[in-house]
Amino acid sequence: MQSSGDRFCKQGHRWVLQNARAPEFAVGDAFPVYDHSMLMDLARYGLAPVDGPWRYYLVNRMIYKVAADSHLVIEVVGPARSS
């Protein structure tokens, strides 16, 4: 079982989704490309092919689109859902 980062809170006899983990990086943030591996198996994650000077990275189950030259986040793609 994989962790999603979601947090639950017990309310009475029920567990309720409190909130999902927020992304660690936002659009425009410098991304530490040398600390993380690029995603290579894009089909596994249902991602579109790379068609420009950017790459996909996965950090704590969150996928980021990062500019290859400036290493800035250009999009927070969303939570990873591997098939």
C-alpha cells in the first residue's frame, strides 16, 4: 500500500479526510533537479510526452513539470497515480 500524504481525523466513529498534503514546490520555485530523479516511464503515470525544454519530476508522490534550462517549476501536475 502506498502513502498518499492525505491526513485523516477521527470524528466520532468515523475517519474523515482532513486535507491532502500540499505540494512542496509552487510554480516559479527553483527546483533541486540534482536531488531528484526525472520520470522516465511517462506512460506509467499517464503523462503526456515531453515536447519541449522541460522534464517531469516526482517528489513525495507529487509530479512537477520543470524547465530544463532554468530549473524552475512551470507546473504542479498533481498527485502521482501509477497504473
